[in-house]
Amino acid sequence: MSRFPETIAAVGIPLAWGNLMLPGLGLGVRGRTAANAGFATAYAVAFHGVPNWRSAKGFRYGLVSASLVAAGYGVALSIPSVRKRMHEFDDRGPGVSTVEWVAVHIPIGTVYSEEMIFRATLEPLLDNTFGSRAGSVLGALTFGLWHIHPARAAGDSVPVAIAATAAGGGAFGWLRRRTGSVTAPALLHLAINVGGALAPRVARLIGTART
């Protein structure tokens, strides 16, 4: 438990950044992406994060996971009732083009930033301090709490957002532990978020083409 104070600080700092400090800056989409990436890099350096981006095992697991997610989106778009529900989803990338949103802001502002903070840095600290079982739970919960402000800003249910993102964080953490790399969870994370951004647009295009 000698690293307990450092670990508690490592938990509190990103929660304060994501839910209080970053929103308080009042930045636009591009500013938030740059600030998040800068914070994530500094946080990983300060707490000795080890992403191991070049892991071959991480690439293999990540590509398989991402492929399954892509297939899931494809199946969902092929079902008329589900496609209609997707058609009604809000655009979560206001102020920038779809290309910029999926090519810059999701990969850098979300995936890179969150994987550097949580899977590369915080979860190894939690594992070393509390053990892998408790560390996985605490890491997933902290990842869920990181999404409080985004849920409020989007008008979503905060408890649902915490539960859903904590579940996702649990899956990402499992991949990191399985492969020893953040590449696998990053690729899965990217597939989920890019698919979530593109699927409603594809659903609307299909709906327009069929009217």
C-alpha cells in the first residue's frame, strides 16, 4: 500500500479535469481535443504510464474486437426497426464535419486521451496498489465517473451513462490486461465510437434513399 497516496491522486486528477476543469475552460471542439490530448500525455508522463502501442498481440486482439463491433453495427443497420431508431439519434459532433469528427476528434480527443489516462496509466497503478481484481473494478468505475459532465452536457441520464461507460471500461481494461498493451482497447474503443458516430448518418442516408 506504499503507493496509496499516489494512486488516490491519480484517480482524483482526471475526474477533476474531465468534470470540472476542462468544461470550465469553455473551449470549442478543437480546443477540447487539443487540451484533452495534452492533459493525457502529461498525466501519463507524470504517473509513468506504459501504453506499449507496438504490441503485436494488442493489434491482433484489437482488430478482432473492432471487426466484431463493425459487424454488429452492420447487422443493426440491416434491421429496419433498429435503423429507424438510429435515424433519430442526435448528432454528437456539432460544429465540425463528419470527416474531421471521426478522423481527428474521436481518435485523438477521446480514444488516445482516455486510453493514455485510464488503461496505460491509472489501471496499472490501481492493480499494483489494490490487486488486479479490485483494480479492474476501480478502474472501470473511475472511467464511468469521468463521463458525468459529458452526460449532463448531452442531456443523457447520468446513472445510465456511468453504468454503460463503466461496463465499457471493464471490457477495455480486460483487453489491456490480456495483451499488456493499450492498442487492443484503443482499437475497440475507436470502433465503438466511430461506429456510433457514423451509424446514425448511414441510417439517415438509407432512409432518404428509400423515400
